[in-house]
Amino acid sequence: MSNDWIQESLSKMSLEEKVGQLLMVFFPNLRNPEYHERIIGEVLKYNLGGVFHSSLSKEQLVSFTNSVQEVSKIPVMISGDYECGPGWVVDGGLRIPRPMTRGYKGDKELEYNIGKLIAKQGRAIGSTVTFSPVIDLNKDKLNPDVNIRAYGEDVDTVCKLAVPYVKGIQENGMLACVKHFPGNGATDMDQHICTAIIKCSKEEMWENYLEAYRRVFEEADPAFVMVAHLEVPSLATEINPKTGRIVPASVSKEIVTDILKKELGFKGVVITDALNMGGITTHYSRQEVAVKSILAGVDMLLVFNDSDLHLEYNAILEAAKSGEIPIERIDDAVSNVLAAKVKLGLNKDRGFPNDKELIDSLFTPGKYDNISIDAIQNGITVLRNRDNILPIGNIKGKKVIVLSTFNPDEETLTIQGQELVVMRDKTPELLKERGALVESFIIPLHMKISDIYGIIGKAREADYVFFNFFIAPTWGIGTLIPNKSSLRFFMFGLLNIETPVIITAFGDPYVMNYCPNAKVYMCAYDETPPAQVAAVKAWLGEAKVTGRSPVTLKGIFNAGDGIDL
């Protein structure tokens, strides 16, 4: 019956309608109900296959989904980036800690339950596809795009957790999209900015990055795969004559059709990563990308230019009419998209949101906080603790200095409500609540050397110094190196004073590369307020610390290292 629906739908569609099914379009104004009518008009005009949303409220998504599914000729897939739960982009949704926080413990039941809750909350408000999990292996300490978004650096860790996560999602009504094929993590380049080069040999790719995909395909059968804008010379030979470089994976027939579809046998929907990334825009025009990716074997384009999406649409349409793209390739791609809609049951219920009572129940404030808190607390890892400085115990009346440094552009971004906001360090407040006498400083990119020495002088007179690093992958930064002022504190002797200095990585664990002789080094792998609460508890002995590192920093610490407190 479901196959009948696919064939019937395909047979009734004009070529123009088929082309629209190949586009998943990001509409930045989805959060504003005043724009819903215009957006729905675009969906109907082009018969779009899907819509991608960013930060908004659940009420806004429910309203839009109800409206668009009521009038669309073919039900529309609604997608979101739920790597850290719906709460990453939906106000009041489940917010889970970064995958690396959950990496070493390897709690398969937890990952399944996380996937289940993502699906329950997502489907309740009309969302049907999550662009997660990341199954990259983070091999490069300077990778600015993966890092704490990965479970770890080895195939076993990643697959052990990604498989139940995918099952939890897909056995509860949503579809999962694994990314970033054929495997990111072994580069210090950012595909948001340029085509990141993966220098691994063919053997390394198959034994590690592609092996992760093979195992996840075999054991979990994810419905979507996202192909990245990566240059992988060991897997592709085609040269872009305009640049003289290997073509990105996202437009490579050798990678998409020959490896992903034929050798690995993937039968689901292949979707590009966002088409506004420098990894592809530095190679081709938008029209060229649209045609070339479909010819490569891609089924859907993730279009990020909603105001003139006709550029991609018309390019594919004209190429199909001229015969440049065979109609068989168009029909194959549309069939894959329709098959995903059948998996979701959209051919039966159109994917309408649940009633308000069920939504309110699933989004009850605090209902699932224990999942996030437990995952973070279990992940906290102490990699160095000379002189048993931790746990501190009673800090009441102690003089404390807290130093906070953020991403190199001085912004570590997070979602709060419906907006991207700059992360702030809450630990000074938490320490004050426990009676500490706290003086805190944000360490910006630019500081006078005299001011740095002045703070070090104050640190000498303190009982404890907490140096907190909030370094996390953020769109288009291209580096995770801490800013120069924060590193000058090490350079100018902060680690040489008698006062105990506790360094905590709220995010990137590889910051220890810049302070390998730190007396105390702790990793939370997550930059959010719950992670800060967990860290303070660990500092003060209010919670056990049993975490182990899921990654290696060569010559400094290894995967599996960690100290129990």
C-alpha cells in the first residue's frame, strides 16, 4: 500500500512538482507568524519537499505546521537541528549535553531514551526529521567544526552510542540524519568557510570514518545521510577545472553514488549540508551546485537562500528538461523523498502536531532535567589533580578569583528562548551562593599587559583561582584556539603561583594543549548552565567525579584517562 502511494504520487506529479520535492528550504522567518502566509505560498508554488527551521517557540512551529500540512499537495517534511535535543532550537524543549560529554561512559540505554524523547517532543510539535547524530570521529585537536559535537575519536565509541540514538528516534516517529559523510574530524579546516581537506589515506577512510557509517547503516538503518563539503583526495579524483582542486564530496558522483549508494548500500535520502557554506560556494555558483549535486546522486538540497530559491529550482528544472539530468535520476530522487514520508506516515496523517494537552505534558518544565543533569555529571572528567587540590569542600569565606574566556571572537553562542545569545559564566554566582568571596573577570581578546599582571597579582592573594574556558564550535569561526589574552596568563606565570589554579574546559577539552603543566585540569565538554552547575559540584565535592576522556591529546592525555574524586 505504501509503495502504491509512492508510485501514484510520482505519476501524478508534473516535472515542476517533482523538482520541488528535491528542495529542503530554510526559512529564517518561520518564527514570525506574520510571514507564515508568504512561506506557505512558497511551499505551494514550488511543491517543496521539506522545510528546515531554526530557533523558534513550539507554538510558532505548531501553527506553521498545521497551516502548511492542511494545504500542501504532498505532505511536507519539517526538519530541525536537534543534535543537543529540541531545546537547542525550540524554546522549552529537551536540552541534552554535547555528545562528547556522553562519549566515554557509553550508556546505550541513555542514548536510546534521548533519541526517544527527541522524537516524542519533535513529532508533538510537527517536526519530522532531525539532522543528528554526528557520527564523525574527532581526530584533530584543532577541528573547529566537530570537536565536542562528536562522541569521541574511535569507531567503537561513536557506533556504540549513535546506533541506539538513531533507533530511539526512528522507533518513535521521527527520522534521523547521520552526518557529515564521508567523515569529518581529521582536519583543522572549517567547511563553513572553505572546502575542508581530509588528508587521510583510502585505507584510513575505510577503516575509520566510512566504517562508522557502514556499521550505523547496518545496525540502525538511518533514513537520511548528510553529505559534507569536504575535499577527500583519497576517495575522489574529479577536478574542478575552475579551481584546480578535487570537487567537494557533496557534488562528487564517486563519493555519493559509487561509495555511499553502491559500496555501502545506502537506500535512504541523501541530502547536502547547507548550500550557503564556503565549502561549496567557493567552488560553484548556486545553479551549478544544484545540478551537479543531483547528478552526483544527491536526493535533496538543503537550500539556505529562501528569498531566491528559484535559482536552484530553475537550474534543476532546466537541466531536467534539456536531458542533462536524466528523468530517471529525478524520479529516483523523488521516490527516495516520498519513501521517507511513508516511513513517517505522512501519507496517512500528514504529520499534523499533537493536541495542546499532550504537547504541554511533553514540554512540562523540568520534566526531563534529570536526563541532562545525570549525563553531564557522569561525563565530568578530572585529568589532573596535583596535591589533591580537588575536591575543595567548604569554600565559605574563601577569597576566590574566577577568570572566564570565550571563543576567539569573544562570543560563545547558545540558544536562550528563541534567540542566539552570548554565553555567560554562571560559576561566580554559584560560588557566591556557597559563601565564597568572589571577584570575577571576563578575559577578552584585547587586554593591556599591565592589567593581566594586575589580575595575576590578585590571584596570588586569593585562596583559589578558577580559570574557565568556554570554547565550542561556532558557525564560521574556523578555529578553537583560545584568545591571546587568556593564553598570556599562562605565558606570564599564572600557573607558577602558590595559589591553586583550577582550569576547567567548558567545551573543547584540547585547551590543555596550551597549559600541559596545569596542576588541576577538568573537562565538562559542554558550555551550558547545567554543565556549570555540575562543575561547581565537582569542584566542591558535592558530587562524585568518575568521568573518563573519550579523546586523546597526544603527549598529554589519552582516551580513557580520568581521576575519580
